[in-house]
Amino acid sequence: MTTYQEFIQQNEDRDGVRCSWNLWPSSRLEATRLVVPVSCLFTPLKERPDLPPVHYEPVLCSRANCKAVLNPLCQVDFRAKIWACNFCFQRNPFPPSYAGISEVNQPAELMPQFSTIEYIVQRGPPTPLIFLYVVDTCLEEEDLQALRESLQMSLSLLPPNALVGLITFGRMIQVHELSCEGIAKSYVFRGTKELTPKQIQWDNVKRFVACLQEMLGLMKPGVSGPHGQPLAPHDAAASCRFLQPVQKVDMNLTDLLGELQRDPWPVPQGKRPLRSTGIALSIAVGLLEGTFPNTGARVMLFTGGPPTQGPGMVVGDELKTPIRSWHDIQKDNARHLKKATKYYEALANRAAVNGHSIDIYACALDQTGLLEMKCLSNLTGGHIVMGDSFNTSLFKQTFQRVFSKDYNGEFRMAFGGILEIKTSRELKVSGAIGPCVSLNSKGSCVSENELGVGGTCQWKICSLSPSTTLALYFEVVNQHNAPIPQGGRGAIQFVTQYQHSNMQKRIRVTTIARNWADAQSQIQHIEASFDQEAAAVLMARLGVFRAESEEGPDVLRWLDRQLIRLCQKFGQFNKDDPSSFRLSESLSLYPQFMFHLRRSPFLQVFNNSPDESSYYRHHFVCQDLTQSLIMIQPILYSYSFYGPPEPVLLDSSSILPDRILLMDTFFQLVIYHGETISQWRKARYQDMAEYENFKQLLQAPLDDAQEILQTRFPMPRYIDTEHGGSQARFLLSKVNPSQTHNNLYAWGQESGAPILTDDVSLQVFMDHLKKLAVSSSA
Amino acid sequence: MSQQGYVATPPYSQAQPGMGGYPTGFGAPPPQSHYGHYGAPAQPFAPQAAGMLKTAASGPSGMPPSPVSVQHGSSIQQNGAHPQKYPPLPADSAPAMSPYGQPPQRPYHSMPQATPPTQQITNQMSAMNIGGYAPNPIQSPQSPTSSAAPQPFQMSPPTPMGHAALSPQGPQLPPLSACPPMAASPPVGVPPMVMPNCQPGSPLMGGGGFQPQAGPQGFPQQPGSYGGQVPGSQMAGPPAGAFPGAFPGGAAQMAGPPQKKLDPDSIPSTTQVIEDDQVKRGGQLYTTNLRGQVPPFVTTSFSVQDQGNASPRFMRCTTYSFPCTSDLAKQCQVPLATIIKPLASVPKNETPLYIVNHGEAGPIRCNRCKAYMCPFMLFIDGGRRYQCGFCNCVNEVPVQYFQHLDHMGRRLDMYERPELSLGSYEFTATLDYCKNNKPPNPPAYIFMIDVSYNNIKSGLVKLICDELKTLLDQLPKEEGAEGSAIKVGFVTYNKILHFYNVKSALAQPQMMVVSDVAEMFVPLLDGFLVNFEESRAVINNLLEQIPDMFSDTNESETVFAPVIQAGVEALKAAECSGKLFIFHSSLPMAEAPGKLKNRDDRKLVNTEKEKTLFQAQRGIYEQLTKECVNQGCCVDLFLFPNQYVDLATMADVPAHTGGSVYKYSNFQVQVDGQHFLSDLRQDVKKSIGFDAMMRVRTSTGFRATDFYGAIYMNNTTDVEMAAVDCEKAVTVEFKHDDTLSEDVGALIQCALLYTSISGQRRLRVHNLSLACSSQLSDLYKSCETDALINFFAKSAYHAMLAQPVKVVREILVKQTAHMLACYRKNCASPSAASQLILPDAMKVFPVYMNSLLKTPALVGSAELSTDDRAFHRLSVMAMGVEESQVLFYPRLIPVHSMDVASEAVPSAVRCSEERLSDTGAFLLENGQCIFLWLGQACPPDIIQNFFNVPSLAHLGTDMSSLPELDNGHSKKLHSIICAISQQRSSSTKMVIVKQKDRSEMLFRQHLVEDKGLYGGASYMDFLCYVHREIRQLLT
């Protein structure tokens, strides 16, 4: 019997699924008592080098409202050539192509090791990928130059047949026509054109789109419908002069990018440059919407500052009014916040409907309005990259990595994903949290209780990467008085249709099953099947999802209550005796995750700008479990002469003078040299031949850091600091403040470094937790 | 001023030699006195106090009885007394002038000779006498003055000579000139009527009278141009009854027997008057040192020496002697106005304007009225203070400006400082005179080309682009500057706009399309407006590509207001002033602000609502005008319409921003291409000032009240002009506030603040001093018909926006009659009511007025296109006197009989069909077109010489140019045409018309003495009508 650890690992490797519980309680009541919902993290396009896609259509259940895909869990009558759907129990004949099927000649999808299988299907003409650059020109020359180079470089990374377009903006928006010979043409729009106040109404949006298309000359006169129906893609392709194959316009575009000038309009003293990001994006979205709906496309926004005019404006152009802070937002002082957010949300939804994703590359020292714009990426599966300048390796390498290729030499991006979930009768799906939008597909397996984006069994994920991970929440709907037969299994099927970067249409089907367990009799088994890492991430996603709409303290209180309830449920203790409290191994780390989660920037806004919070949250809700865990509880490695590098507690006690620490918070990579080490380094011992070992010690964390830097997307901020260095704050703010200026007993002790904070330490947190868990009144 | 004046008051004449201007300016105006007796019969003797001589001359005229003898007497006496007053006249002038006799000779020969013809006429018509120019004395003294004034002292010696020469000639004159035709008619003596005309100076009356019947006959046939209530019967009836001698109305006007027919030669002839003035004053140096002197006609070639008053090229007044009181002004109804062409070009032989720099302190100005330092400022108190000539305020002289006075009370540096000695000069303006206290940037020219289907198809776009490549090398530049500072920019448009980035650094021009026409904006800043020199390669590249880029367009809708908006925004962004050249084809019907619809409803013609046809659509265009003016953005519109384009609205912005409108209906490159190109060239090259503000200040007692021109007025005093070029004139009307003093006269200072083509802020100041008189006769004497008609045209064209056209016409006729009646009543010597007496200076006024009434704008005919009417109306609004004169009385030059050997342009003949002959060829020019009219029976050799084809039949119908052939006739013809076009500020279109051809209609419209094609009286009929009106007024 394998341990749960192994089981979980194996399942994750094969299916990209991590469930909070690996045994499912068999009734609704019991499920709710488990506190952590039945849920899973699902990575739809988890890289499976060992999984060759099959070149045929999946076999679907013939029941109209089921349409589940044939999978290893189905019962098959090889003689009758009939299979029974494991979700609806419909008996289906195999299609003619399966005539040769037998027990020894099974198609791949029936084999247990192919619980995840990928089909390549023929659906319509292949459409090229589209990359639409939306470039801010209100940049410093140095920044613009770096950006120009990055963009020019990126042209060589694009697939040659990909369509590429360029929109530049500043005070005005220019849509560049790429095909023309001779004169370089562009269409110019002003950035202040306000839509009607009812702009959110769909009709008006359509009208705007129609208007825009007419302005761009995309509509053939007489062809347009009353609301400007988009042209059929091939028509559009012919008439669209703004999106052209890279191979055709490579030179032209390189020149165009090379001639890209800073926004020429003078910026008076005390003003911000006028930046029409809102309209630029709406034009980009409208352009794609009109020409290539439902085609894989990335709108890539490169901006060097906040939108300062027109719809979607985040801050006025007066420098004396600073951009909103959390303080302003709490005081309801952020003038443009609501309007801008609403504007970008509408825009994001339009893009999502058409399957286009929007990336935001924001490089500026100050905030750039990510808070308002985040939904553009959050809803469309786009990237958000935040840096200080386009002239940093952080941006340059991150951007390069967008176009990185996998083991097959194909881009690690997929488009237009639609995830559909089918469940056994006892389960219903409550919702999803991740870079997706609901497709509002009501089916029999849709729960009425929403968690995250619910009310549907289909979600659109406009852009997917191999690490894109959704949190999916389920509800056990089986009533307590309708017991499931022993050995019964609940099953979930994930059907992900998407456009592969090589233009193929693919369907990946993952079918998982877990045993049902009676919570009353088998609670220990259920406890043992608890995947605390997955649970922590799943709960964290719920928390972050709530934090978007609720006040911070409320979310924390909710998280605390869940934790206390979980401890009450599974902890072993004597009533009112905190010291007797024990948690089993499968839950032992969970409180610690919660402790760090409470302190994380995903839930704490102190010390973070609204933009940073949005940035952190964005990445938190789309990364896979490992990365998410690093975000919740950063990893700390210690390097010393006393032994090989070792992970150490994320605790102030780990900060010792003779250690080098490497902390990975996902977003930052901090190398911290302890006091002694740093003195040695200053004395340049590493340059002396006799201290070669010291040199090696110094080098070790650098090498490890390099390894992380190589693979991480987005590139983390790399920080090399030392004891007393100002940048050491990145480390100090993360570690558990077990020693502070308050607990005096620690003073003078050699171990660790006191942190000047009033935050509670893990110890205090745990003490309280125990007290509350065991309290009879709680 | 007459010489009598000098004689009577020697001190002044002494002052003259020193420098003309000064003494006159401040001196008491004695001259008035001797005019007085004509003007005011009531006090005939009051002025006589001045001296015996004058009394003798003038007194009698005021006295009713025994005119004949007295007049004779007076004339003799006058002659005797002041023989030297009459300047010598060139011998050849005499014959030409005879009908209206020039002052000098008259006394001798006109008496005996002129009388009989006049009598004959009077008899013949037996009802009414025209042409009795009562104030002959006026003319006589005056004309000598003007010619003599420049060199008062040199005059005396030649005078006797002149006399001697003239006397013998005298007798021959009548037969030579006007008399012969008259002689044909049976003489009927009506001596009393004639005699008054024959007063000493009266020669002019030669015009002679004619019978009123002629008028009435013609009148009923006029299609009601004078309004319905003037029924033919009334015309024909009462006069016929009143004058027994009237011939029966039944006879056809033209067909009638010669005796009964009024001889057209007998009525005042404009060509004659023009020629007389040319003879008398042509080629002379006109020195502006005297107050209130009347300059030569605009048609006369003369040069000007500025000696304290602005050249008539800059300012020309309707009268140079203002009435002293508003009552008098009201009584005579002669408009007091001046036509200011502030940037008029100065001929090469005249000194260009001096530029005065007063340093950082800026120009010196009166503290109270802000008038600029000028010759009218009187320095007192040893030069420490000066009294403003306009408001009389006494100001301290700034320390740095102090200068001692000489014994005459003049500053010692008077002749070193243009602002103290000249009528016109410029100041360099300081930052206080600049927008936002920032020195202006050099202006920009933006070429905005409509590239819709029509313009592409017609080949216009290519034509423009090709032309611009060379034309841009000739942008106007500051005198002496290396290259032009003007920047250029390019826009093309149909229903969207395309801007071009032509920065010199670019290898290729870049096109930026703006399709958001609802809220126009300029998509680029850097690279849109560039120096042509620097960006030549890119611009030529662009101009090369534009025609191709749109060659397959099928977009026929256009926008218009957004185009102007774009231009203004571009200038705003570049913080400069400038000019938009818009080449537009069609009614802007595309969905955009300023969208226009066809509102051409000819049913409105001759109704109360006719005025709406000429009113611009309100709204966006009004707003644009304001923006343009604020930014100093002038709009020049080149229209190439194939149908109605609502010109009234489209031209609204140009008409208020100092712009010009050109219209080429049904444009064809082969036919109209050259004309358009020469218009474009002139328009681009002409000198111009931007962002201008004009202020007209006057001395106390009167003020400027109304302004007409391509201007914008935000308040009642500041004339704002986005730009003003060398052709734009502003007509300013003055009204009395108070009484004017004869001593001080009326002073006018026009100050124009503008940005020069190199981007310098300048102040141009024109000063003019006019005489004032309490005698109406002085006023009539110094009237300027050409200026008057300019004023009337502009005020009528202005009024027609507010009143029905019919009413405007009536008012014009009424005022004409009133002015003449007032003269008759107050200034002319008594005569029979039937006699039409015109003031000498206004004797051709009726023909101009009649011509004005027949212009497309005023004629009220549904046959004329509304756009053409609006176009005509607008084109007149900014005209100077020169242009309006020739427009209202075109020149008709016979070219079939020209003397190939001579250099001179053959003399013009009267603008009437009667002057044409089947066997002749004529040129007609009105400043806008040159017609070459070829008679049906035109001898083949002429045709051969002109066109190199054997006969008229071989000529194509749509010829627009004359071949240049190597023969005397052709060369001569070309030299004439060349001479004509050089005189004109705008280019003229060449049209070749064959008699009886379809195109002859167009030509005939310009024969202004004839009955109008679309209604309107013939000259003669009009005179009759006016005469009747006058008589009604007098009774």
C-alpha cells in the first residue's frame, strides 16, 4: 500500500490534479462538517512529455445533457461493442471506427494510465496566432529604447505565420497599418473619447465596436449589419491591414519599431504625461473582436505609467494628486477607481468572450493602475508583469520567456481554452477560481452554492500555459440517508478544449475518481487522505477571492474561523486544555500555512501598494500548487560551513551571523549574508586563494538562485543583501518574528535576529489557535 | 484746396515750400470759404468776406436772377484774376475731356460752345436735363490744386503757357469731342438751364441733359428691378404729361428716330471720366502733404510721396471733406467712410514703409486714447509735452524721446523720425503686444486637399501636388531674408482626414489617419509643420505619392468643418498663426459636425426669405470662426463644385478670417487648370500679416461705427483679422458724435497690429487728415465715386443678410436720389426741375450704382445659381476700391483696331453693346475675368493673327488661352493682357467668346450700361428713374 503522499504525487504527475481530500465524504452533511470543501487544483495543460496526443475525435456519451468522454472508468461490453457512461450510465454503442475493439485491443482512452489523454481534432480552418502589441510611448527615452529592442527581438521569436499588429499610444492612439508600401500609415484616435455613460450596456459596446471598425475602415460598406456584425474571419483577414503575418512585415515592423518616437506632446511642469491606456486597449480589443473573434490572440500592453485620461483613467494628470493608495481606497478617496475598474472589467469580458487574452507589462517606479486593470489579465488568462523599468533584466527576460518553447519546440501557450466539468451524480461543481470566466453553462452537475466563479460547468480560459492552475470546488449532494454502496467511487471529468500554439485544435480529457467514505465510521481515513498543501492553497484561493470583494479583516476572520473549526474537527484535545491539543501528521503543517498566509501580501495590504497587491494576487490565482505554496510560505535555505545547504525554518531564529540565507518568495529571490559572512566578504577574503572555500560558500546560493531564475515566470526580483542592508527588509518581513524587541528574553541570545515588529509570532498564533480550538464556548 | 486759397492767404503758401504737410495739418482751412457759396445758397455772401476775387466768382452762382450774365462775368473775372491757377494741360487731353470739360479751358470755350449742344439736348428731351454739373467752380479750383499742390511754386510759370495753348484749342474742342453726336439733334435752346452749368468751372456739365421720356420708355421693360410700385404708367405718364415736349411713348426706344432717341453719348461716360483723370493726373507724383486733398482715381497711374498722410493706396475716403455737423451729414446722406487696405502693396518706385523701433518701452502712445505717435501730435512746452491730435490730451514726452523744438514749434528730429513726418510707418511691437507675452512663432501654411472621387477623377489632386512641388519654393519671405520662415503642412481628406508626418529625418513620409471627425484633433505635433527647405525630399516624395495613393478611391462623401477644425488645432498645437489652403469639391454631406444639406431653394428669390439663402448656417461654423480668429488661422477656400455646395455657409469661415474664396464650377484641368494655378500661385505668394488686430481712432467729433470686410468683430471697436493680405480692404464708416471744427479737420489713425511672415510682431500705423467744412458743396466737391461705390456695395451686401434684397435695392436707389437731390437743392445753382444736375465728382456715380444693383447678388433672379450669387457677395466684401471699381465698371477695350506700334493700351470704350461691332474684337476685363469677344464678322486676318487659324469657325468653343504667336497683333494683345493682369491683384481667367455663341451670355452680363440679362435697368433708364426720384424729393 502506497502512502497517501505517494498517491497524491502520482496523481498529480499523471493528471495534474491535487485534491483537498482524497477520500470523499459520502453525504452533504458530512462534507460540510469537514470545513475544507471537497475541491481540487487542476492544471489543465500540465506538461506531459510522456503523453503523445492521439489523432482522433473523442467518443462522447450520446446523452444530450451528458456528452462525457469515453474514459478508463467506463464499463465496456467488448462483445456488444457497447460502453456505459460512468456519469449518467447511458449505454452507448461504439462508433464504427472502433469495430476492431476487444479486450486485448483497447483504445488508449480505456487504459487506466491514460486517465489523462489528449486528442487532436479537426475543427474548422486553422487560424494563426495573433500578437497585438499595444505600446505606451510616454516613456523615458532609455526605457523606450529598451522596449523597442525587446519588441524587435520578440519578432524573431514569434512563429513566422503568426499575425502581428501594433498600436502605440500616448496622448493619442495610433493603429499602425503594416502592409502598406511606401508611406507608413496609421490611424489615430484621441484618448479622451468618452463612451456614453451606459457604456456597459452591450448594445452600446457593439455600437462602439461598429463605429471603431468603420473608423478603421474594416467594414465594407453595405455589409455591416445593424449593429455591425463582425465580419467572417477570412473576410476580415483580407480586409484587415492591421494584422499581418510576421514573416511578411518583419522588416517593415522592425523599422517601424525603430522609428517609434516618444509621445511628442509637451508635458507641462507638474503634470503627468497624458496616457490613453483605456482607449488604446478598447481599440485593441475592438480590432480583434471585429476581425478575429474566437481566435487565439494576445493583446500585449506595455505601459510605463498609469492611464491619465479618457475612460479607464486611474489618476489625473496633476502630479500633485498622487495615485490612490490603500489608505485612499479605504477612505473611499479614490476618485477614478470604481469607474476605471468597471471600464476595464467590461473590456476584459469583451476580450474573454472572443477568446483573446490581454497581457500587461507595466514597468514604472510608481503604480501604473494594475489594480484597476488587473481584471484584463485575470479574466483572460493574460500575464501581468510588473517591473521598475523596461531596461531591467526582470522585464527583458520575463518577456523573452513568454515566448519560451517546450520540449517539442512549441510555445508554452495555448489559446481559447474551454474547460468543462462533468461529475458523478453525487457531486456538483460549485465554482472555479483562476484565470477564467464563466461560460454560464447550466448543467445537471452545477451546484447552486457558488464558490468562486460558479453557476456553470464551463469556463473559458483565453490563454493557458502549462502551469496555469484552476482551483475547482465541489459540493457533495448525496443525502445522508442515501448511502453510497461500499467501494463506490465518485468521478470527475475535466474536458479542456484549446488551440495549441501550433494551431491545432486539441481536447485534453482528464478523468479522476476517488472513493467515497462514510465520515462517521471512516473519519480517520478521511483525515489521512487530507492533502494539507492542496487544502492550504485551495483555502488561500478562496480567501484571496473573497479579499477582492470584502474588507481585509473580514477575510482574515473567516480564515481563522475555518482554521479553528478544522482544528476542532480533527484535533485531539481535552476540552478547555490547550496544552493537550494535537494534530495528526496530515494536518500538522496546515496551521503554519495559514499563519504565513495571513501575513502574506495576498491578504495583507500594509506595506503594499494596491498595484502590488493586485500583481501578487494575480499570480497567486493562476500558479500551480508548488509555486502557490512558495508564495504562501517562502522557502528559506541556509548555507554555512557546517554542512550542505539545508532548508531552514522561515523564522527569525534562522538568521544567523555565519550563514548565508537564500529566500525564495516566488516574487523575490533574496540572498542574505549574515553579519559575519558579510564582514568577511567586505574584507574580500573570497579573493584570497587560501579562502577558496569561502568563495565557494558565497557562490553556492548564487548558483541555486540562478537555477530558480532560469525557470521562474515571471522573473523574480533578485536581491543580494546582507545583515543590516536596507534590502534585508524583504527577508525580515517574511520570517516568523519569533524574536522581537518585545520578547525580551531573546535579547542577548546568540540565536537569530530580533525583528522589530508588533506582528504576532507563529508561537503566539498557535497558542491562540489551541486555546480557541479547545474552548468549549467557541 | 484751390489756388484761390493760396492767393487769399499768402502765409500758407509760404509755408508750403518748407514742407507741404505740416502747415496744412494745423493751419486754418481758408479754402473752404470760397467753396461755401455753392454749397449754401442761403449765405452766399458769408464766405465772400475772404476776398473780392472769390466773391466775384462765386457769389453770382448763388443768386437766382440773371444767371447768364453773371456767370459770364464771373468766369471772365476769374480767369482774369487767376490765370495762373489753371495748370497747363497736355494738348491732347483737351479733346478727350471736352464733354465734361476740364476746368481750365472751360471758361474760354465752354461758354459759347458747350451751350448750344446742351440746349439741343434739352430741347430734344424737352423734359429733363442731365449732366448739369452745377458746381463747376468746385472742380475748377480743385483740380488745379490737386495737380498743382505738389509743386505749388513751380506752377506759375507754366500757367500762362497753358493758357496760351489752350485758348486756341478751345474753339476746336466741341466739335472734336462730345459735341458732334449732339449736334445731330435739333437744337432747342433752353439757355437758362444750360447756363448754370457753364459757370466758370462748369465745363463738366457737358454730359448734357436728355429727355425723361426716354427713361420711362425703357423703364417698364425692366423686370421690376426697382420694385413693383414703380409702375411703368407712372413713369411714362406724369413726366410725359408734365413736359409737353415729350415724344409719344409709343416709339420703340432703340428703333426710334435718331432725333427722338436719347443719345447714349450724352450721358456721363465713365471711360471718359477715367481717361480725363488719367490725363490730368496720370504719371504725377502725388504728395500727401495737404489735408483733405482728393487723390487721383484708382484707375489713374500715379506715384505717391508720403508727406504726412497715408497714401491713398492704404486709405481712400468717400469724401475728403467731412461735414462739420451731423445734421449736415444727415442732410446730404453721403456716407462718410474710408476704405483701408492696411497692407496694400507699394509700387517699387515708392518708398517702402519705415520700421520704427522704440526699444523695450514700445511705441509712444497717448495716455488717454492710446493713439500712436504720429504727425498729428502737437509738441508744446518746449518739447516736453505733446498734445494728442485725437483726444487733445496733453502727455509728457518720455525722457528718452525728448527733443527740442525749432522756432516753428516742430521737433528738430522731425525728419529723422518717420512717425513724426510720415502718414504710414511701422513700429516693432514689444512683448506687450504679443499673445501671452510670448514672441510669436513664424506662421504656417497648411494645404488640405480633398481627395474624394471628384477631385481625383478631375485630375485636380495631381495638379495641385505637382504645382506645390515648385510653388513652395516661393513662399513669401521677409524683405532681405534668406528663406521663408513659413512652415508647411499637408492634410488630405475625404470623409476622414489624413495627416502627414514629413519630418526631414524621415526617409518616407508617414500618414496618420483620423477618422474621428466628430471631435477633430491633430494626431501629431512634431513633423507636421516643417520647413520646406529642410524637408524638401520627404515632401516631394509625399506629393508624388498622394495622387497614386487615392487613385482608386470611390469615396465621394466629404467633410468640411472638421477639416478647418483640424487646421486650427494644428496651429494651436504649434502655437502659431497661419493659413489653411483648402481644396474642396462638394457639399459636405458625410456624417460629421458641419454637415450641410442642400437648401438651395430658388423659390425664395424675391421673397422676404431670400436673405436666408445668403445667411450661413449657424452653429459649428460660427464657433470655428471664433476659434480661427483667436488662433490667427486664416482659411482660403478653393472650391471645385459640380453642383450646389451651400457656398454661403462654406465660405463663412474664410469670410471672417481674412481668407479668400475661389470657385471653379465644373472644373476641368484643361480649361480651368491654368486659371486655378495662377490663382493658387498668387494666393501663396502674396504678402500677408497674421493674427491681426486693427483699431481705427479718430479725432473728437466723429468715430468709426461700422466695419465691412473679411473681418471678425468681437466688440464695436476692435477689428480682428486672422490674417490680412495685401488685397484685403476694410471699409469703415464714420458717424458724427459732435461737431467737427474746420480748423482741426478730421483725423483718422488706423493702427494694425499683426505678425509678419517671419513671425515678427509689428504695428502698422496709417494716418490721414481730412478737411471739414460746414458747406455741403465742399463735401460734394471732394467726393470719390470709386470709394463711394465700394462702400455702397459692401454695406448693401452686408444689409442683404438682414433685409430682403428688394428692400436693399430700394434703399440704394433712394439714397442715390437723396444724395443727388441734396446736392441739387443745396449746392447747384437753380435750374429747371427737369434738369438733372449731378455733382462733378459724382457724375458717374449713377452708372456704378446701377451696375451694383445689377450684380448677381442684388439682382434677384432665380436664373442665377445661389452659389454664384453668394460667391459674388462674398468676394466683394473684402475688396479694395481698385477691384470694386473695375468690377462695377469693367474695361472694354477694342483690340481690332489697335495700333500695333504703340505701347499704350488702347483706350477703353463704354461698357455697352452699342460699342461692339460685328467686325471687331474686344477685350473686357473686370478684375476677375478677361473676355476676348470676337464679332461674327471679325476679319479673318485678325483671327489669323490672334489664333493662327483661318477663320472664326475654326476656333474651338472652350478655348481658355491665347496662343502666343509671332506677329504684331498677337504680341500686342498679349502685352495688353499682361498689362491688365499686372494691375490686378488676383489672377484673371481668360475666356474667349464668339458673338452669338452660348458663352456670350456670360460676357454680356458685364456690359453694365445695358439692360441686365437677369433684370436691371440700362444706364439711361436708371438715370431717368433716379431723376424722377430726385424731382419727387425736391418737390
